[in-house]
Amino acid sequence: MTTRHSKKRQTVRVILDSNALFVPLQFKIDIFEGLKRLLSMNFELVLLSPVKRELERLAEKGSPKMRRTASYALKLAAKCKLVDVHEKTAMYADDIIVKTAQEWKSPVFTNDRQLRKRLRDINVPVIYVRQKSRLEIDGMISPYV
């Protein structure tokens, strides 16, 4: 008689940093397909409201190239679940990502070195672009509740 996991399989929330949405243009990687292959479990991409505001600011006030990139990122963001985070106005998007990832025990998709280090220091799994060609994960994600 084999035993099964008594725990129920769940959908993992993956928090996106703004630069994760730049990956398709920057590295020609389909992040949705890349994540499917990498995670091989149900996942939901989550965009926190401060990250969306950051992208909107870049789309409006960045350099011409950054405005185009941020506008494209916002189109991709429309495929993600937007989570409204009420934060102190002084908090940066990275601080909110770290706090939320720790609370939710959710992995974060980012290419920002400093943010990756902060997340790994508190044992949060990090998804990032490796060798400009594929997505990789640093840390373990539990698919069970």
C-alpha cells in the first residue's frame, strides 16, 4: 500500500519585480513558458501595486527607450494578478516585495542583484535569468500547503 501526500497541491504565487517584465524584450525569453518549464506546478504571477506604479512612472517619464520598454512591460503585467498593497509612502517597491514575499512565503522573479541577495538572506526562493538564455531558481518552492 502506497501512501500519498496528505497535503493538498496548491497554486504558488510568484511575485514579479518590474525588471522581470523587461526580460522578454531584453533577453528574448518568453517568461510565461519559461516559468511553466521551470516550476512544473500551478503558479500565479502577482504584480504588487507599487511595482505597477513604478512601471507607470517609467512609461511616462523615462527615456524614450525606457518608455517603450515600460509600456510593453505594462501590457505583460495585464496578464498578472494585481495585488493592492497599502504601504507607508516612504517604502520602496523592493522593500515591499521583500516584506510581502516573506509574509506569503512566495518566490520572487527578479534580476536585481541587491534584491536577490536580500531575498536569499531571508530564505525566499528567487527566479532569475541565467546566462541571458533561461530562467533559473535559487531556493526551494514547496508545492504543498
